[in-house]
Amino acid sequence: MASSNLSSSPAFLKALVFAFCTFLWVLPDLAFAKHTGITRHYKFDIKLQNVTRLCQTKSILTVNGKFPGPRIIAREGDRLLIKVANHVQNNITIHWHGVRQLRTGWADGPAYITQCPIQTGQTYLYNFTVTGQRGTLFWHAHISWLRATIHGPIVILPKRHVPYPFPQPFKEVPIIFGEWWKADTETVINQAMQAGSGPNVSDAYTINGLPGPLYNCSAKDTFKLKVKPGKTYLLRLINAALNNELFFSVANHSLTVVESDAVYVKPFTTQIVLITPGQTTNVLLRTKPKAPNATFVIAARPYVSGPAAFDNSTTTGLIEYERVLGPNDNNKNKKLPLLKPRLPRFNDTSFSFKYNQKIRSLANAKFPANVPRAVSKKFFFTMGLGLGSCSTSQTCTNNTRLLGAFNNVSFVQPNTALLQAHFFNKTKGVYTTDFPTNPPFKFNYTGKPPNNSMVTTGTKVVQLAYNTSVELVLQDTSIIAPESHPLHLHGFNFFVVGMGIGNFDPKKDPTKFNLVDPAEKNTVGVPAGGWVAIRFLGDNPGVWFMHCHLEVHTSWGLKMAWVVLDGKKPNQKLLPPPSDLPKC
């Protein structure tokens, strides 16, 4: 009876109505939470570690003592909180290569572009959400040449219960290509910058940090993948090498490319994968139905289109089949024949061009290719090398040094992070917004170079209004020499709508642009003596670095930045900087 009085009391009814309204108010949030990701925490301790390769032990910079570094695993929609603590004498930043960083440019990582470096004894919490992306990316140091040893994979799984658009693999295996240097890489680039010339080259390439048996005393340092017959393996390929594009192949096995730069692609089968520094490629490896009487070599060696010296060596690993031996089998210790793959010659530009043209977006209802159809801003950038005058502190030959440049402007790194200058409106003396939208003068870009190959220097950016649709043609030049350049854009994916050899023809070439299923990338190889046309939508406010991913070219100034202004709506504005943002 008392219960009946309580349920009919005005106070109870009022409380019930309030509770019901509150439930209705939070219901959308609960539904939203069900479809959003979780928060994942990682701790990166930057510290020195003794590592032995090629008969030599050296102290290298690592994350958590590992080379390559630890794997980041997330699902699409997850938030990542990665605390980086610097325990070494070098300044450090970490870049989450290919992650879009929507409105979270403070977490992007390139030194003096989006942040000042993390100094000795300091920490910085990288805080960002993986939005609308799934696949393989990677993280690496983004200051000087420290990414030589500070790098590792990022595996972004689809949302729960969302399948891959290709056969579910039996196992997934990250394969990171890198370089090994007997010398200290900071010494190598500092000496080159002092002399104004090309740096020394690496001593070996590596697969998951291991050079393989073709190098001196490295038989024990060989990557081995044990496989079962009749299974599908997903190889997550990452090129973390500093200065070389690489050919990759597996002896007597075909590879099916299913993803490039964390974007699903129309599957195609190939014997050889070409992967530039900064690129990631997922391939399916289908093993043989029965265990064959052989061991199979996996190999990577450089693709080089320019005239400079390069490390002309090959890193190898092994694929070993699991074998079920019978009780009467006497071949337990039998040495199986070793089958080796055939790789293209080091300067096979024809293969490079044809391979890149095979990459196409899925462009279906589930995974559309949202290519900007209408373009509001068009840009034409030459990219390549030139010469500059030496400073009094340098020891250059003929008082000239090698420089990289877009549109004849070689980027000068500021002392203040560009993003801070932009956000606090203190750009004076840091950067100017007069980056040229076209080359300062026209010439036969891929023919005989002009007599004057001197470039200008400056910290110049292109400023875009929010949601500007951009078409950018990148033209390689023959100044010094034509060369393939892996071009990486931070903060955006872009669509590769066109590609060609020779000079871009603004009248004829756009009529052949692919606006249906072009490759969607964050890093593209601009062909040696050729051009690439890309389109992207400037829908991510902030300051975004664009550079050649050959580290030597970045050091020489083949880099620039885009400043995308805030939109009018709250969700179109750059978030404010975190309280622990490092200071310069």
C-alpha cells in the first residue's frame, strides 16, 4: 500500500519524468558510443640500445629498446594516446605517417612544422583519433635522419565485424624495409651539409631489422617466415628506408596487391612490388597446396633513377614451409634447395611507371573514390635539385651546394613551429604566404637544363581557404639530373588523377585524367623525367608539410607547407594546442 502511494506521489512522478528525459537525452550518445572506438594507450621511451649488425656493435636510438620499434595496433575510430619520453641527447619528434590528423595537427610530428622537438628529459602526449582509415601505415622520427632507427608499423584494423574486401588471411605479417649504417647517420648528413654535396650511402638494407645472408657475417641475422601449405598470408609491407625506393619479390610465388597507403585497391597480381620510402603496400601471399622440397628467398633491392651513388646491395629473407615428416622419413636434416627471385635492374624506370599505373581505387559503394570533380585552385610545381651559394661556415667546392626546390624555392626550416605561428597569428618573421603557384620561368623541364641552375631560399607557404579543392601538377626536372621523387603530403590523402613521362601538357593531358577510380595515396612516386597530377580537398585546418621522402632531398630543402584556414563551423576549426606542447 505504501508502495502504491509512493508511485503516485507528485515527487516520484516528477523524478520519473526527469529520468526518462535524461535517458532520451543520452540515448544518441550511447548509440554513438557503440559505434565509436576505444582509447588505446602506448608509452614510447626514446633510449639508446646496443645493436650488432655486419660484425659491428653500435649504439642506436630506439623506441623501447627495439629495432624496428613496437607495433601500434588500433581499429578504425579508435583514439590513440601515445606518451613519448626522451631519454637521449638528441631532440625528438614522432610522425604518424599517413594518419589524417583531422583538426589534430599538433600531433602530426614534423619538427618545426607542427611542433618544436621534444628535448632531453621531456615528454609529449600525442593525442589523435583514427577517422575513416584502415590498413597499414607506420610511425617514424621526423627530425633530421633519426628515422633510420626510430620507426615501426601502424596496423589499423577495420571496425569490429567489418570484413576485409578480400579473402580473410590465415595470418598477418608486418615486413619493414630499412637501411643499416655502420656510421652514425647524424654524422653522415652533417658532413654532407657541411660540404654541400651528396652523403655517404648505407651499408645494408634490412627486412624487419635483419640484413640477411648476402652481407658479411649476417647469416644469423636473417628474417624467416615459417608458413603452412595452402594458406593465405597478408604481408604488410612498409618502406622505412631513408633514401631508396625498393623492388620486392618472393621466389616462385605471386603476390596480390590489395591495399596501398592504407586504402583498399582493385586487386592485381604481380611477381614484383615497387615501394618508395614512405609508402605501405598490403599483399596476399598464397602458399603452395603441398609443402615443396625447397626454401624460398624473399628479396628487396633498390630502384634508382638518378646519377648519385647508392647502396647497390640486396637484403634477403626466407620463406620456410612447415613439413610433416613420417616416422620413416630420414630427411629431417636434409638441406633443401634455395630458390631465388629475379628482380628488375636497378634503373628500370619502365617497370616503375607501369607498376604505378596498375594501382586503382576500389571506387565502389562501400569504398567510394571521392575525387574532387570541380577544382577551385590549380598549381604547377617543378620539383628537383639545383644549386645554392654556400655560407662562410661551409667547406663547399666552387662555393656551391646542392639544394632541393619546389618552383625554384628551397625551404628554410624556421626556428619556431609554423603551426604555432599560424594559430597564435604570429607569422611575421616565421613564414610568408607568397609561395609561387607556378615556376618563376618556363623552360624545357625534362630537356637540356638552363644555364642558371641556382635556386632561391625562403620559408614560404601556400595558404588555402577551408574546403578549397586543389589540383597540383608535380613536374620532375632535368636540372642536375631527372630522378624519381617519392612525394609525401601530410594531413591529407590525395588522388593520383594523371601521370606521364616528359613535360606536362596543360591542354592535352587533363583530357586523359582518371576521375573514376584513381589511386588514393599519401605518398606517390613522381616519375623520373615525368609528372604526376593529384587532387585533394583542403578540409583539414592546420599547417601541413609536403616533401620528398628521400631524406637527403628533404635535408636539401625539397619541402614546403600548406596552411589551411579554419572553416566557419566549430567542427571545421583547428583544436587548440595541448598544454604539454614542447617549446622551442
